[in-house]
Amino acid sequence: MEVLRKKLEACLLILNRSSAGDANWLNDLCAELLEYATLVHSSLCSQKRNESSELVCLCLSQILTCIRQVENTMKLTCGTSLSVSHQYSYFLDRIRWCLKRLLHIHSEGSNGDAVAPERSFIDLVDSSLDTLALFTSHNEENSVRSDCPKSTQEVLPVSQKLRANIDLILSQSLGFANVALSQDKPALSALCQKVIRECNAFQEECKVPNPSYQSILKLRAMTLEQALCQLEDFINDALLRLVFTCFLDFDKFSVDKIRAMLRNSSEDDAMSDEFIADFDVNIDRATQIGIFAISFAPNLRMKTMMRSCLASFESLDTSLIPSLQAHGSELLSDILEQHFNEEVAKFKAALQEIIDSRALLGCCLEILTAGISATEKLFEKQRLEDLAQISLMLVEHFQLEVNRKVLADTTEKVGEEYYQQFIRILRECMAILMCASQVEPQRVLKRFKILRTILRKLHGCLSIGQQEEKLPNTLVNLLVDETSDKKIDNGDLTQFTGLTTRRGGSILYDTGRRIRVNRIKDPKLTINNLDIKSEKAKSSGNVLRRESLRTVMFKRQNIAESRKLYTTISNQSTDLEITDILEQLTGMSNGYFEC
């Protein structure tokens, strides 16, 4: 432990030399970090995985990312007279925070992190279903399980544990609903209400025993079990739909477009603020998607990559856009933009590897079908261009070797054949859109209908031997109809007044943005009065989030004052807070920077 601390202290000393004009500080830092990584890797291999080891890996991953960016910055200014120390101070701050956090982890008596990592949505649902199985499962003689609680004294603790899990499930569900597509919000709200009703009903039965105690508990447990499964299934479907929109919006609201808009707009232009707000929404969506993706990740390497991307997004949240708004920081904004684009590329690649191919194809088929149906009623070229871009995401998905194997495993490799046909017809669709103004709309639509047919065949060959996919749109309608006919009892909902919506939490850096929201405390408010419906819906389907820290600080009407605030924030450090976990230690580069 002491050896590890000395290595980290040496790294901090080397880091302080970076502002003293020492040209070799980065080489020395990499060498010292390599020794530390080798020692800590040996230590982790000999010990059982715990929170501390996971936090070590998260910090190391971020340090490596920042070192690469510092190296890139030096290369950009190599041979010039520009002073670049202030250009990469942002990355040095992140490295310093991580090193100090590692020092805390290796301190005597430190347990790594006093805050326990938040349980994932999947773990919470599985735990709740396991608890309910005590009441709903029977043995071969159709009698009650021996481990099933029978008396009120036995049932109440189980009920309280279940309630705690469901509270967290609803918190995460509502956090996802805050950034979900507008068409998915009513169903998510309805499903949360249904889970609350059934949970309250189950708890009431647990309190007062009666002659048919076990039978009633079984019935209540079964209905609550069904409500939880419906919520989980719908979130899975809504999550896939959000992935397509998120990937599409990374191009629509790119940093390059924001820079161009800021250059060409006046200081009080509301359009640029709205464009930045859309960019913010997409980052929030990417964070929520990433949090769920970590739960689905097939291995520790993917979890590591995903967490590192989310940590970078979190850090860039209060630096990237302000650097574009402040004059005299062109090089810094270019560096941060490059860093952001690299993290987005890694985020997309990791997500493509995690997502199930069949589920992705099914969701794309639904989106394509709905888009074609809407275009038949009103022809819009932009809608078709979006459909082409969404379809292109499938091509990116199957470029990964791990996903390509899914096509090779189909009967007589028919999946590979359909995939090649899909690529050819997609090229035709994109080509005909380039001259859509000179072609009859029906001819354009015909290409997309053929694309849909090929996609249906491709999806079908992956679905052989599996249950046919459900129709989520029908489920949405049923849920909306159900809640419109039934009024929610506010008396039941007041038991959940402590429920707060989850907006992603802190991945690594405590930037202040995640704790800016004042939670609703009024017990008279129903679940619909939470964050889900407090945000302004836009015609484009995006939802403008509440003003972030940087939006408040960098309003274009106060651009002069904003520049001063930006300089102040850039030179300040904040305490490091880690609430999520990492597992696998990635190899560390032993290459040295040479100018």
C-alpha cells in the first residue's frame, strides 16, 4: 500500500513540473504511471474484486485518456511559438483529481468509497421478482413453498425489502422517462403508476392476515410481478428507440455545427441557445443509455469502456460549449471537440457491441415501417433521410466482428446474403434521395419499401426458433386507455413521496450540474407531476432539459461576464466523487512522446 502511495505522490510531483517548462515531464509521468499500473495490476490479480479495485480502474482509464489528449495537444503546437500549458490544463486537472482519488483509495483505513454503488435496474428487477417468487411459486404437489413467509411477522420484513427495491426501480424508470422520446412518456408514466398501485395493494395485504391470507398474497404478488415485467419490457423497447434517435442527433447537433452557428449569430440569438439545449438533451440521453448499457455489457472490458466514455461526457459538460462561446480559445475548443468526438465514437462502438442484433433489427424495422406510413400520408424528404441514416446504423452494427458472427450462424448463411442485399438497396435509397426533387415521390417510397422487405427477411432469419416479437405500439395504446379509465388514488401515491427521479448521477466528476435540481416534496403531487411532465416538449420530439450550470453561466446576453466566469471555472478544481464501478485494468502504453 505504501509503495503505491509513493508512486502516486511521485506522479503528482511530476505533474506540477508541467507548468515549469520541463519538456520531459510527460515522459516521466508515463514511466511512473506504468510502474504504478504494473504494481496495482499484480495486487488486483491476487485479491478478490471489490469496490476499491473497480474505482482504481476507472481512475486509471481516465488518466490514460487525458494523457493521450495532452500528447495530441503537444503535437498540434510542436515547432510553434505558442504556449500550450493553458491549453491542456483542463486535462491536467482531470489527471490530478484522479491521482488524488487513487491516493485516498490507498490510504490507511480507507474503504475506497463511502458511498455504495447504485444497483442496476436489471439487478433490482431480478431481486424483486425473486422475492415475489416466494409467494407465487409452488412445488410439484402444488402446495406452498417451504421457504414462503407464512405469518405477518415473517411477511412484513420481506414486504419492506421489496418496497425498497421498487422505490429504486421507479426512481431509475422516471430518470429514464425524463429523456425518453415523447411518444414513450405516457406509457412509462402509466406503467410506473401501475407498479405503485400493485405494490401498495401487496403491502396492505401483508399487514392484515385473514383466513385466505396466502391465496390473496399470491394473487397480489402475481399482479405486481406482471406489472414489473411490463415495465421492464417497455423500457427495453423504449431504450432501443432512444438509441437510434441519440445516434442521429449526434450528427444533427454536432459541436462543429454549434461552432458555425455561434460564429454566424448575434449575441442574443435564441436559436443558438435552443440548438445548444438540443445538444444538452442528447448528452443526457447518451448518459442514460450508457447507464443501462453497463448493466447489459457482456464483459468487463465493455463496462470499462462505457464508464470511461460517460465520465468524459460528464467532465466535458461544463467546458466544451463554454469554450466555443468564449473568444480567444480557438485551439482549446478544437482540442475539446476532438476529444468529444473520439469519446462519441468509442461510445457508439461499445454500444453497438453490447446491443443484441435481433432486437436492434426489430426496432429498426418498426421505425422504418412507421416512417414509410407517415411519408405516404405526407411526403417529407427529411424524414426519409433520417430513415436512411437510421438504416446505416445497422451497417455500422454488423461491421463489428462479434456481430457479424450472428449472420454467419444463420441457416446456410442466408443472413449474410440478406445483409448484402440490404446494403445494396440502402445505397439506392440514399442515391435516389439526392435527386428526390426530380423524381416522383412514389418511386422514392418504392425504394424504401424494398429496403423494409429485405430488412424483414434479415430479421426473420435471425428469429428462427425464437418467440415472435411483441407489438409495443399496441401495448402503448392499451396502457393509455387503461389509465384514462381509472383515476389514480392519491392516497396510495403519497406513500412514495420520497421518490426522486434519477438523472444519471455522478459517473466520476462532481461538476455541480447533477445536483442542481430541487426535488419535489409536496405529498399531494401524483407521479405525473414529477420531472416527466415538467419539461418543455418540442415539435421535433426532443425535450428541453432544465437549464444546466453552463447555460445559466453562459447566457449569450451576458457573454462578457460569461468569459470571466469561464476563466474562473477553468482554473478551479473540484473534489472527485465516484459512485459507479469499473472492473478491468487496461494495458498502459509505454510509449514516450517525442516532438
